Amino acid sequence: MSQATNRKMSPVSVAQVAIDDGFWSQRIETNRTKTIPHEYKQCKETGRIDAFDLAWKPGDEPVPHYFWDSDVAKWIEAASYSLATHPDPELDKLLDEVIEKIAGAQQPDGYLNVYFTVVEPEKRWKNLGMWHELYCAGHLMEAAVAHYEATGKRRLLDVMCRYADYIASVFGSNPGQRYGAPGHEEIELALVKLYRVTGDRKYLELSRFFVDQRGQNPSVFQRELEYLSEEDSRINRYFFERNGFDTSYCQDHLPVREQSEAVGHAVRAAYLYSGMADVAVETGDEELLRACRRLWDNVVNKKMYVTGGIGSSRLNEGFTEEYDLPNRDAYAETCAAIGLIFWAQRMLHIDADARYADVMERALYNGALSGVSIDGEKFFYVNPLASNGDHHRQEWFGCACCPPNIARLIASLGSYIYSESPSDVYIHLYISGQAELNTAGTRVKISQQSGYPWNGDIEVKIEPAEAAEFGLNLRIPGWCRKATLAVNDVEMDNASIVRSGYARIYRRWQPGDTVRLNLDMPVERVAAHPNVVENIGRVALSRGPVIFCLEEADNPVPLERIVLPRDAKLTAVFDEELLGGVVKIKGEALLIDDADWGDELYRFGSVTMRPYSFTAIPYYAWDHRMPGQMRVWIRSL
Amino acid sequence: MSQATNRKMSPVSVAQVAIDDGFWSQRIETNRTKTIPHEYKQCKETGRIDAFDLAWKPGDEPVPHYFWDSDVAKWIEAASYSLATHPDPELDKLLDEVIEKIAGAQQPDGYLNVYFTVVEPEKRWKNLGMWHELYCAGHLMEAAVAHYEATGKRRLLDVMCRYADYIASVFGSNPGQRYGAPGHEEIELALVKLYRVTGDRKYLELSRFFVDQRGQNPSVFQRELEYLSEEDSRINRYFFERNGFDTSYCQDHLPVREQSEAVGHAVRAAYLYSGMADVAVETGDEELLRACRRLWDNVVNKKMYVTGGIGSSRLNEGFTEEYDLPNRDAYAETCAAIGLIFWAQRMLHIDADARYADVMERALYNGALSGVSIDGEKFFYVNPLASNGDHHRQEWFGCACCPPNIARLIASLGSYIYSESPSDVYIHLYISGQAELNTAGTRVKISQQSGYPWNGDIEVKIEPAEAAEFGLNLRIPGWCRKATLAVNDVEMDNASIVRSGYARIYRRWQPGDTVRLNLDMPVERVAAHPNVVENIGRVALSRGPVIFCLEEADNPVPLERIVLPRDAKLTAVFDEELLGGVVKIKGEALLIDDADWGDELYRFGSVTMRPYSFTAIPYYAWDHRMPGQMRVWIRSL
């Protein structure tokens, strides 16, 4: 096992944390009992599971797709996290069966990919730019690590180590090896996971190799075009030849250490940046880390939706110009918001700065959570911030990356709440439950209890195995303008203890010590930077970490005609019956009226407005009732 | 000569009117000395003129296009109108030369079309849907009538009568004749002009035949697809098979008498509706007239830009849904605004209702006039209501319909100002100069003098050859909220004499009688119906007939950040030096500020605004200085 030396804190495993939370427990239970079985069923029915039997023959339908393996891998990962906190013999058995199929698909040399074993075996490693072999390998590695950590079973881990060993023999800078990098990043972060669980530095080296292969001149993807046939390179050319040869679509436009602007496909980007952070922290590579920080600032300050969605354009499923954040045409793929969470957690561990946790929380409660329906069986691929009623969650997708991605996120939620270091423990997210952490040479049990995200009264109980001196770091969210903190009912002076967004209480903790944190949580009006042209003259509503939206189901009027005055009274009301129990925002706005218009298209003077009482609901919960309009950004005076 | 029996007034010819106007004289002079020569040069250099020599052989470049004839025809028409009011022996000679070439291109059977004589003679009349033969014929007929009326020379008129006779022999419902209608309407109105100048009812009948061939089931254009080759019908299929077979692109979806909604290509539509009005009035066809009125209401109340532009979509160069009037993506072709003027004048003559004149004036001073630069040598094809600096007038177009169209409009402006009837004379437009009208059995000279459109003080002098009793009708524009009227300094009670937008002063007029009309002309804020989603929360500024816009040259800030408060003071100032002399609007607005923003993309609270003094200029005059942003619809509180 390795211990990263260059990060300020370490993550805790899913198994260390038990969630018992008014908001999340039901979502996690739904994920376990509905989403994970639903996704297995979809994988099974679409042939993705049985494809590992390698029984496909030319003429059979459906033809396996070269990204199918990754869907099953993410399902295994989700199911494994679930197993880690919720024993389930049936699921355990099912996992073993699926893993056995996968193991059976491994080739004598260690290679493992359904498509390039049975459909086009002659094309193995021929089109790294677009054919997702290394991407699938990465997801299977993540699955293997998750399954091993959840169950202690090495079956898939051994398979994937063998595959990784084989990949490491093929790719590299030694004589006889070949250059190459994945067109869709993912294996970089997965190899670091494999390194951390096995301690085998070869995996870390291979990850670094892939990271550094990007942006070479000539590009590895340009060299592929020299031998790929017209047909085999059609998709490459579509994405790489838009304005001359340009591989920014897959972040291959510059060596990664020189990159400062987030470009291209957003999921690819987020996975790459996560992998870069992992490599940087494990190798002490400050140059790489500086690139990560520059890219982070660019994404968060110039290219992120208020929901934490990233990648605004449908054309490249990715990034465009700075401040180009259209609402109705937003792409904001669920996987990209999840990728941002992965990246945020890594940066947080490196820098111990709550601004990363703020973004992690923003994406979690909004742009990622919107990706799955409350009943757990429908999914958004695309998460617009405005709709005219024509965008709805679906049960599955031909390209099904998002459903198992949100499942693995929710199943592993426990691992995002806390972190630990030799001297400190951290609470990033306020999610009720218990955790067993290790710090100051002792085991510390931490319990938190709150009604978060609907209210900001949080109680944290500290139970060290024995009294111990360490820092307890409580995140003061960026959205909170006023926080009060008391230890054993003695109020603390926040100003003196808050650093980088964490209130650090360093003391000798006794079993039973209690910390109370109150985060003031009024309804807030959010303004976007005026460079975001679509949001000029508009505000979003937020409360705590939750972004709200207007839905036609509550507001049966043209939503574009609702205008929020600056002094509009806004009230938060918890509605237990609504959408699984949500806080809704009620407010007095104005509605542009057309009752005083005749046939005329234009008239002198102004439009008239009449009072209108509106209701806003959490963005993540939209599209659960009648199809209709939705708006996050509300016209405002 | 015919006399239409079903219209309330008749147009006057260009030759009856002498314009001596502060606003228009310079434009007309520029049209005569710059635009018309420039367009001749373009037609000459691109081969359009010499193509009539029929010397083209396979392999020669350029290949004549099947719409080339129409460009030359519209140039002849423009030059002829110019000649009617401004003798010019050189232009007269040049016209004779060009007309001689055209006459020489006429085939023994009367047929006259360069493309289908020299390039693909075997395809004559094969693709009425898309190949513009009848469209070109129509423009040549209009040219012939204009040249005959301007010069008394019958050369082109005779040629075109012979062509029309041939067309009338080919198309019709008699045995041996064929069905058919032009895919691009134009010949309908041209044939009525030919009928009016020759008195030959056959031309009127042929026009009615073409009008009534539209919308038959099966469509005439569907029947063409049965024999056209894949290649010859590619463009037909592109436009006619978007959602199943649908010829609404060329208004062929329903019999014209059943139409109520303006659809399809906007220039085609406006020319058709003009032709329908002509046929209706000449044949006393009330059913057809009712269709014209329904279509008019639909266009003006649901589908017209505030500039008088019509046809909002680039995809079909035409109409879309009601209230779908995007600003930056507006199509609003110059030819379509001109077509609307043609149609408006026809409806005005039929119904004597100033609402038609209001639209005619709106399009004239805004969406049509914007089509030509102040120096007369650059043209807009597309007239958006917002630009980010990437839209500019050009010297010519491959498809060059707009430049000669605006030239013929300006050269014939005199014919839009007045009308006459046996009992009345009408003043529709306030353009200084003199006219010789006929009413009450006498000749009446009318002079008007004003600073229109920059101010509304108008003096009209009436000089009947001898004292005579008739109605003088002065249009009280729809944009005017307060008008005062005095005859020989005796103020009139408008309320009792204004009907359908005209103040009718019926009296025995003596030579030297003077009427003074004062039209109050404040700066107005214009609101669009709230169904126009793009204009919610925005206003346009107008003064008199002129619509204004913001341009970056005057307002070097992001124009989307300018916000006009309801109580903003707005002042009109004449600036003699600016853009040929214009009234500009100065106003105190607010500018959304970003000076108090750091790196953050979102923040709580509102954006701040600071006072900002803006300048707006007439829309028609935009894009004459530095390339930059432009907005007609300004954000407003």
C-alpha cells in the first residue's frame, strides 16, 4: 500500500462511514434497491453482461459496442460500494458471477475487451483516439479495486492487474514498446487506484506515461490517422478536423503541464484532470499540480454552470468559450458533473481548501443528482438549466455512461464526507451518520446529526477511543454568510480559526465532546458574472447548497414572463409531500400580462405586470411531474 | 388601358411626382448616380448583361444562372423609373442597348430566357418549382412596363407581350395547354401590370390562372417530381420534403383562397399576395380579397419585425411560427420588406385604410432602407435586429435579387406618396415636393414641405387648375398620438374628420389653399407582444416612422449590459454631420457593471449598475462605421 506524501489529507473508505440521513438515506436505499438492479437488468437485457461470454459471431445482433465493457464495470463498482456498507448475499453472488464472466473473457496474454476480442480482433490498439479500449480498461480497474476493497475478494483485481501488466508491456517508452494515450481518458486515475491498492509502482508509471503522452507533437492521434482507413477514422476526423487538425476535443492540443484552459469533451477533461492530480500527488510533481490548479480556476471561474454542470456544448459534449453558458441548450452531461466531483475531491485532499469542497457539494446536490430520478430508474444524460417541456429522463441510453456513473457516486457517497490526516480530521459534507476515522494515533468515532441540506443546524459528536489532541476541521461552506460554532456549548470565535474555508478546532478531544455548528441558510439570489450574456437581467435562487428552479407544474404560466423584483419576499417552506420531501421557495413576483393586448404586435409604452406568487423547487427534483417548462435563471428587475 | 373598378383609389405614376426632400432627395440622387451605375457594372462584369447575346458555349465560365435575367430586368426597371423623373441621355441610350440585347435573345416562338436557351434548352418549363423561368419573365414584364411608361418606347414592351402571349399559349386550362405555376411567384403581379398598360385581358386571365393553380391537390410541384431526375429535383426535394411532402415553402399548401396564415419563403409570399390583390381588384374577386386581408393581418400582427422586416428564418428564408421573431438570427431579407411595401400599397388602394400605409412606411424607413448603404454601393441581403459585429453590407451577391430591388423601390418612391380618385386625393407619405394629380375632373397641383421624418411639421399647398370640390385625405400615422391640422390657419377638429387613419378635408379648394399638419413626434418606447419571447424585458426606441438602434460605434460597451429604466429621459437631437444627417436619440440609461466582480462566476445579491449615457441612431443607418455590436431591442426595467 502506498501513502501519498503530497496531499494534506487522505480520503476515507466507503466502509468507514455509515450514513443515516434524512436526505440521503432514502436516495442510497433507492440506489441499492432500484437503480443498481435496474441497471443490471438493462446491462443484461441489452447483451452487455453476456457479451463477456465471447459467444458473439458475425451476423449476431446486437453487435457488442466497444464501450460496453465500461458500463458493466461501472455497475460492478456501484454494486461493490453498496456491498461495502450494506451486506447483500444475493448481490454478492451476482457480482461473483459477472466477475467470473469477465475473468473468462481475458485472453491468454492478459488482454480483456469484448469488442476487440470477438468483433474486430485484428483492430486491437489500432484506434486509441476513438475506440475506448483503454477507457474500458480503466473502468474495469476501478471496478476491481472497489470490489476488492468491499469484499476482500481478489478475483477481479488479479484479472485487472494481469491486464494492466499486459498494457504496461505494450505501452511505454522502452525499446519495443509503443507510444499511445487514450482518446477518452480514465485509465490514468484508475491506474493510480491500482497502484494504491497493490503498491506496484509500475501502474503509477504507466499512468504518468499516458498523462505525458498527451499534447505531443506530432499528436499520438495524428500518427494514428496515417494508417487508419477512411472508415475506421471517420469519427476521429469528425472530431479532430473541425478547424484544421485539432485534438483539443480530447485535451491533446498541448502537453498537459502547459495547459491552462479547459477544452474539449468535458467528461474526458474531468477524468484527465483527476488523473493528473493523482499522478502529481503520488510523484510530487509540482508542475503538474500547478496545471491542475490553473485548469480548476478556469473551469470554476469561467465555464461552470451554477448547478456544477460543465461542458456547455452539445457539439463536442464539452467546453467552449469562457462565459458561454447557454441555459436551454446546455449540455452539462451528468458524467461531467460527476467527473468534476472526482476532481474536486482530489484537489481538496491536496490543498485542504474548502473552495474545492464547495464545488464538490454544488455539483453533488444539483447537476449530478439531477441525473437520476427520485425513483432511481430514470436518468438524464443532458442537464439543461431551462426547458420548454421537451427534455425528460430516460430509462437507459445506447451510450449508457451516465446511469452507472451516478449509481457509483451515490453508492460511494460516504467516502466524500470526511477525510483524515495524522493530525486532523475533516468534515466536508454535512450528512448525518457515523464515521470511524484515524488520527493522532487513535481511532475517532464521529457522529453528525442535521437536517441538511434543508437546514444548517449541525451537531457533531466526537468519540475518540481515548482522549487525544487533534484538529477537527469543519467546512464553512462558501454559500454561508454567517456561521456560529460552539464546542460543548462554548461559542467559538470563527474569525480566528477559519482558514481556507475550514474552522479548525485543535484541542484535546474527550469522548462525548459535542460541537454545534449553525450555518445560516436564507434564500439567496444568485447573480452570474455579466459576461454570461444569457443570464444578464436574471437571478437564480439558492438556499444552502441547493439551486432552485421554476417548473410549470407549480407555475402554469409562460415562465419567461415571471419577473422577480429586487425586494421580492422569498420564503422557504419544507413540504414533506412534495417530490420526496423538499424545501420549496415561495415568492411574490410579477407576471408580464397580455390581457391588455389586442391583436397588435407592437405598442408604445411598457408591458403591464401583475402580482404573481411563484413556487420554486430544487433543481435536482425537476421533471418528475407533468412535462413542462423549467427555468433556473429567472428574469429579475 | 384598364381602370380598376374595385379599389378606392389609384396610384399615380412616378412621372407625376417631383421629390424635393431633405431626407430623400439625396438618397434618390445617390440611387441614380451611384447605385444604378454600380449595379449595371456588376451585371456587366458578372456576365449577366452579355449573357443575352446567347454566345455561351459549354465549357465557358461563368455559366449563366437561371435567375440572372431577373437581375438585369430589375436594373432596367430601376433605371427606367429614374429616367422618368430625371432625363439622362446616356442612361437612356444604355437602356436601349441592353433592351436590344434582350430583344435579340427572344426565340422565334417568343420564349425568352438565357439559361434555358443556351445552357439547358431541353429543360424549358421542366421545373417550374425551382428554376425561376416564370419569375424571370415577370421581372422582364415589370421592366418593360416601367420602360414604356418612362420613355414611351415600346421595344421591350412588345418583346414581353410576345413572350407573355407565348406563355399564355403554353399554360392554361384549355385543351393542349398545361397546368403549372411558378415556384417563385412574381409573374402574377407583372401580368396585371401588363394587362393594365395594354388592356389585353388575356394577361389578367393568365395571372388568375397562375394564382389559382397554387395549392391544388396533387400539387403542380408534386407532379413535376414524377418526371424530374434525381439531380434536377434535388433542390425541390430539399425544400418540399422536410416533413413529408409539403410545398408551403412556395405557398402551395392550400388553394390561395383558403389561406389564412403566411407561410414559406417571404419574398415569394409577398409577391404572391401582391398578385392576388391585383387579380382580386381587377376581377372583383371578393373571396380572393378576403384571403389577402386575412394573410395581411397574420403577417402584420404575428410575423413582422418592428422594422417591417418579414420572414424570420434563414432555413426557408421565410415565415415560421407566430411570434417567432429572433433578433440576431433574423433573416428579414431586404426583398421581403420591399415585397411587403408592394403588397401594402395594393391593399391601401383597395381599402383606403391607413393601417396599410403605416406598414408601408415602417418597412420603407427601416427594414427596406437598411438594405442599401448611404453611399449607395453596398447592400444587405439579411437585416438582423441585433449583431455582434459580424454582419456587413456587401457590394454584390451571387444571388443578387436585393440590390436592384432596393434601387427600383427608391427610383419609384414618388409613386408611393399620393393617390387619386374621382372625388379625392390622398397623401400617404410626407415627402417634400410637388405632384400633379387628377380629381374632380380637374388637375390639382399639390406641394408639400416638411422636415419629415425628423420632424412632423408639414405644410401642404393645394393648387387646383381651377377651384374644385374634392376630398383631400391626409394620413394621420399610426405612430402619432397627437396631430393638429389647420386649413388656411383655421384649426380643424380631427375627431370628426379622421376615418381609417385619414383626415379627409372635403371642401371647395381654391388655388393657394394651405393645410398645415403637425404630427407630434416624441421619442417612443415600443414594446412587443409578450408572446415574442426574445423581446420580453426589452423595448425598442422609435420616433416618427423611424426605428432606432444602439451601435457599438456610439456605445463602446457590451450592448447587452445597457438597461433602460422606465423613466429614462430620452432626447432627440439632429446631428447634421452624422451618417448623412440623422436625428439621434440620447438617453440616460444604466450599465451593468463588472468592476466590482473578481474572478468569481457567481455571487449572491444583484449586479450593480452605473449611469450610462447612450446614443441611438436610426436602424437604417447602422453598419456604416466601425464593425461592432448593434441592438434594436434594448434591455429595459
